[in-house]
Amino acid sequence: MNIEIWLSGFFFLFIIITNMASNVFGYKTVGDVDAEAQLQFINKSPTKFKIGVVIILIEHLGIISLAISLFIAFSPYNIIIGIIWCVSRIIEALIQVYDKKSYWSLFNIALKYSSSSIEKDVLIDSSNRIFKTKKFRFTIAQLFFSIGTLGYSMLFVIYGVTPLFIGWFGIVASILYGLGSGIFLRKTHIKVLWSIGGLLILIFELILGIWLLWYSVIIP
């Protein structure tokens, strides 16, 4: 069994699972958030909020681990492309890790919100600024994600590492998602291309993760 390829497949699936799990605990990766409702949720379920943030931080660390395992497994085919995807995806993860510092401050804002009767509007405005910043940073991170995904998808096609349909699927998905992220960055009300690209990316990573797990076992 090739451990680097197995780990790459594992981390693809691990990232999907932890991302979904964080949503179960109240963390919202994408989409608009009602600041007042979120503050009320934090006050009602502070432990759930903290668990959600911890899980998404673990997901971000999973992205870094994925970038490194993919680099070890496939960079011998083309070191330049390997460096591009590795650096891009690590930057993606670090941007999101950095953002959690301000996101965690929602907990303190929620405490003030529950005990204040005259500053609620001010606290809601502060929360909205945090969510707006989070959305901006997340979109920037997704541009780096698209570059990284395009990099290893191109390598898969050029060197025949995976079945061609997987590599081409990744190329199409990453380009659509990258373009959608760029458009969303400038015009946040236009989400169609971003949503379509996101769905394709999810399907691509699910297929690729399963294939890598299988491939790592059957190769000599």
C-alpha cells in the first residue's frame, strides 16, 4: 500500500466530513448569516458554538495535511506544479485559520448581547462586520483553493495519474469555481456560477478521495 496516496484520499474525505460536521454544530461555511440569530444561538448553546469552531479548525489543518501528502505522492511527476498546488492550498488554509481569531470573538460579543439592553444594535453591527470580513477572507481563500485544485487536476491529466475523466472533471470544476469566486468577490449577489462550481468541486473531491484510497491499495 502506498501510504502517501492513501493519506491523500483519506484527507479529501476527512475534509468533507469535518466541514459538514461543523455545520451540524452551528458553523456556517458559506451563505448569509443573521447576526442577531447567531448571537442568540451562541448564548443558548455556547458549547456547541465552540465545538463547531474547533471542528472547522481541524478541517483547516486537514487541508494543510492534504496539500503535503499530495505533494509527497505526486510532485515527482512535476515539481513546479506540485509546489504551486501545495503553496496555494496551504495559503488557503492559513487564511481561514487566521480568520477564526475574529470569528471566535463572537462568543464575547454574544455574552455582552445577552446582558445588555441598550447596546444590542451596536453589538449586532459588530457581528455583521465579522461575518462580512469572514465572507471576504473565505472567498479569497477559495481563489487559492481553485488554483491548487487546478494544479493537481492538470497533473492528473498530463501524466495519466488518474482516469482521465477524474482529472478533466477537476479542471472544469476548479475553473468554474475559481471564476465564480472571482465574480462573487466583486458582486456578492451573483452566486450561480460559484454554487455550480462548488457542487462540482464537492463531487470531484468525493470521487477523487475514494479513488485514491482504492488505488493506494492495489498498486504494488
